[in-house]
Amino acid sequence: MQSGLVLCLPRDVETVQLTRGVLDASLKVLGVTAETRDDITLALGEACANVVQHADPADVYELRVGGA
């Protein structure tokens, strides 16, 4: 099975929590354990926070998640 998720979001600190929630819910539906989801969403949150805080000041950023 292959799955993917693409989000195009405003470069705003409020979107970091949104990305974590969307990914966590998606992984839960796929049967990923809570411990693994926590690790993944923590890493995602850190990455998104870095983009929002340090990246080129674009209006939006894109999150792409995929797996096989």
C-alpha cells in the first residue's frame, strides 16, 4: 500500500499544530501505533517550526508526506 499527504499552508506558527494533528489522525487511520505517531509528529512539528521561523519569508510552505 502506498499513501501520501500534501498540505500547502500559510507560513504561520499556528499551522505547526495543525500539521501535527492532520498527520497524527492520518497515521492513526493507517494503524500506526501511538508511540510511533508521537515520534513522527514531534519530528514534523520541529521541522515545520524551523521552516516558519527560519526559512525564506515566503507566504506559504508545502508539507509532503509519503510512504509505501
